[in-house]
Amino acid sequence: MVDNILPRPTKHLADEKSDREGGCFVTKLFGKRAQNREVQEARILEAATTCFVRAGFHGASMNDICSEAGMSPGALYRYFPSKESIIETIVAAHRKASAEILDRMSAYDNIIDALVMVGMEHIHQKSATSTGDGVGDANARIFAEIRAEAIRNEAVAAQCELYEGQMREQLLSAISAAKNRGEIDPIGDLGLVAATLAAMGEGVIMRNFPAQGVPVEALEPMFRALAVAILRPVKA
Amino acid sequence: MVDNILPRPTKHLADEKSDREGGCFVTKLFGKRAQNREVQEARILEAATTCFVRAGFHGASMNDICSEAGMSPGALYRYFPSKESIIETIVAAHRKASAEILDRMSAYDNIIDALVMVGMEHIHQKSATSTGDGVGDANARIFAEIRAEAIRNEAVAAQCELYEGQMREQLLSAISAAKNRGEIDPIGDLGLVAATLAAMGEGVIMRNFPAQGVPVEALEPMFRALAVAILRPVKA
DNA sequence: CAAAAAAGAGCGAATGTTCGTTCTCGTTTA
DNA sequence: TAAACGAGAACGAACATTCGCTCTTTTTTG
């Protein structure tokens, strides 16, 4: 899955050569060829995301993706070794983008505001592997697909766990810090409190209210009420 | 060899005959054959549910379902005309079971208690088309699968909408009744409030906390806090 | 009521299609 | 000039579904 950096290896002389000429090595990493590779990979991921949003991971065929990317199967398979690897890349990008939203919590000195920001940013989030001009609810659709896929696909589950483990930790440490400085008085066990907040937030994200005509601003008080109810800020 | 070419024709006298003797009619509806049909259909649905929980709607093949049901494809296809129809039947049963939990809300004179009951009952809910001795989290798994399938499959989306429309109405009328009798002071628009409650509840159900070692009782205060935060009961 | 006919139930091999992937070969690039 | 790129036909496996057939149950007929 990771070794798609050197398609069709024929490894026997490769090491000798890269030892022999260093210029080749630099070209490999930063030259036109390498740049093109990145561009093509991005093109494939974007096309795949479009197809997956439309038909799901299993409903979209490799031919669909090829057509969407304007590429033949032979070409596409030079960049990704399998459909599975495309799915895993997209899942990882999606969950990573979610995790990065949590990084911004530290900019807030108020845990409630921080949580509201996390929720609202997720609502606004665009699919990490598409350039925005597709269906508006692409992110919510992909998210539902990922949750279902994680149940049956171990590799996808591992990708989710990788980033969601980080998210759990960040959430937990933010909450316990707020508790320690006397800002809140959460109901129940902190781990459960964090998990419940995350699960309830996910429920709203998946329901994709903006696509149903609900204005995004209307969701802010909902997130705030949720955070207040579970964390119980103490009066100043 | 050649003369058995016409084995299954001749429907022409059927109507006359069923008019002639009512006994046939009764036999058709309640006789051994009809009973057997129901038993077989249930057997297929249970086997299909097991396979779908294990591998998803698209990951499970008809052969898998046949093996699980101890039945040949030829036999199975006598009871369901397609895989699609099995999926739709299971989806409808699942969503119907959810909707029926809401029916019990009317037994409560307190809207908060009623909502907590709805949440907890969903946590305890077993898949409607299986006889319980399978994986404990079958219901949550199927639910995630349904949500993803509803995005791409119009028929499944319609089944969901049918029952979820009922659920929305029940929730909305319960909330507005409580508001009218001065029991609560909900934040924001009632429709949005109901939708948010449902979405957040779904998030918890899908996360399937009991399967992750969280005791079910621990979830009750979470549901209660959620309901209190969104509906804001007024002090007596 | 017995015999005959029809319909139902079941099996498992066969069918036609779709799909992910690979192969072959011509073209471009460094 | 050798490696990378790319196109598109081809391949083999898997899949949902159907077919031909046998055996059993129900219904009709003489």
C-alpha cells in the first residue's frame, strides 16, 4: 500500500544507479516527473471522491473513476495499486482534516466556545480530497460511507482509529484542563463525557442540516446547549 | 425428449375456479403452504441480516445468504425476487421498529422522561429481523449501513423517509404539546429542536457504546442532560 | 375415493454481466 | 535510449439471477 512510489520496480539495478548519479535522485524527488505524479494523484483522488459521493465506495467502479478523471485504467493503476488504496487514502485525508480542527481548540480560553467552534467547523468542512465545486454535502455523505465501511473493512477502521484516537485525547485533555481550573463541572466520567460529546456532534454532522435548508447559524445554539448541558460551566 | 416443451402454461381458468370454491381461498391465505412461506421468509431475512451485519449490504453475496439460510439460490429466489427486495424489507423492518419506540412516548406525562426512554430503548434495541443470538451490536451496525445506503439508493431512502417522517411528527407534536402546557421553554425553532435531538441521539446509537464496554446505565444521564439542555424545562 | 394433473418447493449447475486488475504496445520525456 | 507514461483491449473471478429438473403437496377429475 505504501510502495506505490516506484511502480514496476525491476529492482536489480536501481540501487547501483541512484548511487552512481545523485542528480537522478534529486530529479526523482523534486523534478517534473515527481510534480506530475502529485498532480495526477490529486486528480485521481478528486475524481474518486466525486464518484464515491455519488455512488458509495462499492457502488462506484474503477471505470467510473477513470472516466471522471479522464484517464485510462492503465494510467490510473500507475498511481494507485488498487481501489482499496484509493479508499484508504481518502478516508485518511478525511479523518485527518477532522483531527486538525481539534488542533485549533487551544486558541480558546473557554472550553464551551472551543467546542462550539469544533462543531461549526465540521459543519463547514469540505471534503479534503475535492476542490469544492461538487455537491455541497459531499463531506457528510463521505462521512456516512466511512462509518459504514469502517465496520467491515479493517484497514479503514485502522485509519479511523488512528486519527480518532488523537481526537479523543485532545478532547479529553481540553476537558480535564477546564475541569482542573474550575471552569466546568462535567456530568459523569470524563472519558464518557468526551465520547458522548463527539458522538452527538457526529450525529448532527451526518444529518447534514445545511443541505436540508437549515441555516448553519441555527446550529450554533444547539452545539452550545449540548456543550453546556454535558460540561456544566460553573457560574463566575 | 422434445415433447416436454410445454410444462408450465395454462392460467386461463384460475379466476372461475377460485370463485367456485371458497375453501381454496382460505387454504391459500392460512394453509400449510402460506405458513411455510412465512417461516421461510423469516429464515431468509434472519440469514441476510447476519450476513449484512458481517459484511455490509454490498459485501455479502447472495451465495453467502443462501449458505447462512441453508438454502439453494433457486429456493431463495422463490421467496424474494431480488437482493434489493431483501435489503428493502430489512431496512423497513428496522426503521419501523424505531418508529414504534416513539409510540410509547404517550405513556409519559413528562417530556424529558419520555425522551430519555426513547434514547435508552434504542440502545437496547435488537435488529428487528434477527432472533437475538447474533452479534450484540447488530443493530448499530445495520443502522450505519442503512444511513450510507440511503444516500445512494432511492428505494432505501424512501423507506427511511416513510418512517422517519412519522417519527419527526410524533417528536414534534410531543414537544409542542409540552411547550403549550408550559412544561418547557425550548431553545429555537421547534422543528429544528426536534431534528437536533433526533440527530444527536442517533449519533450515540451508532457509536454503539455498550459494545465498547460502556455500561448502558451510564448513557441515561447523557440523554437526560441533552434533553434538558435543548428543551429547558421550566421550574415548578 | 383413486387417479391424474397441476402447482409448489427445492436443488445446483449454468448464464450473462460487471468489475478490478493486468497486459501489450505505442508515445513522451529526461 | 532507456525509463516512465498512457491508452485500451483483454482476463479471470465474482456476482446476481435463471434454468432445467426432481420430488412433494394440493387440487381437479372421472
